Amino acid sequence: METIKIEVPVMADLFSRGEKPEYLFWVGCAGAYDDRYKKVAAAFAKILSYLEVNYAVLGKEESCTGDPARRAGNEMLYQMQALQNIELFKAYDIRKIITICPHCYNIFKNEYPDLGGTYEVISYVDFLDDLMKRGELELDTERLGGITITYHDPCYLGRGNGIYDAPRRVLKAVSGNLVEMHRNRSFALCCGAGGGQMFKEAEKGDKEVFIERTEDALKTEASIIATACPFCMTMMTDGLKYKNREEDIKNLDIAELIVQAMGI
């Protein structure tokens, strides 16, 4: 496997040289602070750099979108956070934003316009799918060919924004052996994180949601559970640990699978 060292471009550095990137890669809080999801952010940055996409990150200037504050009912904090980001985007004349977190994607696309922040917001799975359609992203189908993959639909990509086909096209290109859970697409069971179960004690009942969703995945007998959301990744990984299956079944993000299939 080819080893490449990448230097992630930072928006302020490019502007100081009079350069303006086409895309802002919004890393998100999980991509910046969660040790597991840092690897996903690094994988996507590696893809962008390898394909010579004209992008940059905000680095230390990136803050939270304000999504958690709004979901928790703190509207004032959300608007303060959002307006701060909108001013920063205006300063850099940012028009296209790529996100690797469906929660960031959803709030930029559907809720920032109410505050005057209107952008072309692109989920990374749509971005990768478009690259493949244009023939700009070529995969070595031998690397993961035949490995059985099942895909868990994140609520904010699927039910929230109707993104069902792009991740499946990408995964089929990766291995050619995608199997569906019996509850999928608009009928997919939430992992529980979107309902706040990642941040609190379990509610009364016979079974936690993430365990039931993990059982859906295990029934497919897939070797890899593919996810496209940091919250889903946490819940599904916890489910595999609960079931003592983390050694034989992997939970990988779509970006990580692409990196493996590219051999970079």
C-alpha cells in the first residue's frame, strides 16, 4: 500500500497568500475531538488531497454549528453560534461546504438560511458519489471485493434529507456485496443517538435502541457495518462491544472504506 503524507490546507493560510479554495471542508466537533472520528476526518482529508480537490479547513477558527444547543432548547446560544459562523464564512467568501457529519449537514442546509446563511451544502457521501460518476474517483475493486457490507442509515442523512442512494452506490462500488438490514432506508431504526440516548442514562424498558439496531446488523452476517455519522458510529461500535463481536465485525465509515479501496 502506498503511504502518502498530506498537508491539510487551512483557510487563513490560503487567504494570506491570495488564494481562495472552492470548498470548505467542515470537520465538525466529532472530527476534531473524538479520537475514533478523527480517523474518519483524516481519511476524508486524505481522499480530497489525493484527488487534488481545491479545499481548505478552518482549523482553529472552526467552532460548533450550534446544533446541539438548538436541539437542547437553547435557541439564543444556537443563534449566537450560527451568526458567528455566518460572519466567518462571509469573511472568507465561503459558498460551498462539505460536511462529514449529517447533523452539521442538516443544520447548514436547512436551518442556517433562516439567519441569512445560504450555501451549497454537500454531504461527503454525495461528494464521493459524484466523483465516482464523473470518473474522478477510481477504486481497486480487488481490495475489498466480496467482503459483505451492511449499511446503517443515519437519520439526518436518510429521513432528514432523503440521501439513501448515494451511500449505497458508493458501497456497492467498494465491495459489490452490499446486504440490507430488514429495516432500511426510511424504515431504518435509529441508533438512538439522534434521540439523545448517547448522552444520558438508559430509559426504562427491556432493551436499549442501539442494541436492537446492532442486532439488525448482525442478522445480515455482514463482516463490516458501514456508517456515515459520528453519532451512529459510537452507538454501533458500542453495540458490537455489548455483543462481544467487535473482534470479528468492524464498524467503518464510508470514507475509511474508500481509502482502503483506493489503496492510499
